[in-house]
Amino acid sequence: NKNKSSDSLQFNLDNAIDKMSLRNYLSTETSVDVLSGACTNQYGSFGVNVSEKAFVRASYSKELMQLIWQGSAQLVGATPDYKAYLNACRYREIGFRYARSFGKLDLGARFKILQGLHNLYIENANLFDLYIDTSAYALKGGSDLYMQTAGMHDRRVASAGKNLFNMHNSGLGLDVGANYTFMNGRLSLSGSIVD
């Protein structure tokens, strides 16, 4: 919401909540290269990387935001939806990549070793059920939460070396891609398959 009298921006939470869907989603991903290098010669390009990766995916209801911001007045005689979902994961990727050019066609592939480090998973949880009785205005509530964790307890006290060379929860991945250039370099067509 732009303030007409100045160049500052205003965030109005009431307007934001009004525009929310019944179910809303948040997602973020991070990737930090701990080590990365490449070597190129007449036969192609070879590279290696060690990367720390993490992602968080979550969902929340509009009614949960209404409760936090506007209070419990809208609860009278109703049982709102406060279900939530969360999947947070941290893992390490060790990648080996090779790319080569064949005239107008460039081909590349990356083989990946994946090491799962931490995971927190909450599935379609009722964070709480709240209900205000219309006659007595008594507040009633409950909760139903299903949560899975992995790697959260043993690794927080582990040494840096044990974390670095952890080979538990391993997996493999493969990325392949191609790029074809035509019309004297003015147009290119590319495609890839990841993981």
C-alpha cells in the first residue's frame, strides 16, 4: 500500500489477511557451496562441488492468521480450520559434473551423492481446535499433532568432523541437460532433467 504523501510503503495486515486464500503456502530454499572447482580442456569441462542445501515448505490457514491478528471474536459458535503442514530438510550434495560441446550441441551431466542431515515433518496437523460456546462463552480446545524428525537429536552435539563425513541417509541423483544453437547463434533450444 503506497503512501501518497511520501515514497514509503505501508504494510496493512488487515488487508493482507482479507486477500489470503483459505489455505496459504510458504516455501524457501538455500544452497551454499562449501567447495567448488572446475577444469576445462579441449575435451570438455569437468567440475566438482560440495554444497550444503536446505528447504522449508509450509502451509497455514487464513483463519489462523485471523486468530493471531484479530483475536478470538470470530470463534463464537464456529470451529475454524487451524491445520498446518511443515517439511523442513537440510542435506549435503557432493556433485561431479561433465559438459562437452559438439559443434552446435552442448551436453552436460552431473552425478550427485546426497547425505540427509536433518528433517522435521509435520503432516496436516490440527495445531489446536478452539470453540467458544454461544450460550456460556466457554472456550474449549484441543490439539492433534503428528510429527516426525530425523537427525535432530544426535547431530547437534556431534563434532564438525563427524558432521562433515557423515555418510548416513545417503542417496543418489543425476541431472542431464542439452542445448542446441541454430540460426547462426540467434536462437537456441535447451532442455534438462533434474534429479
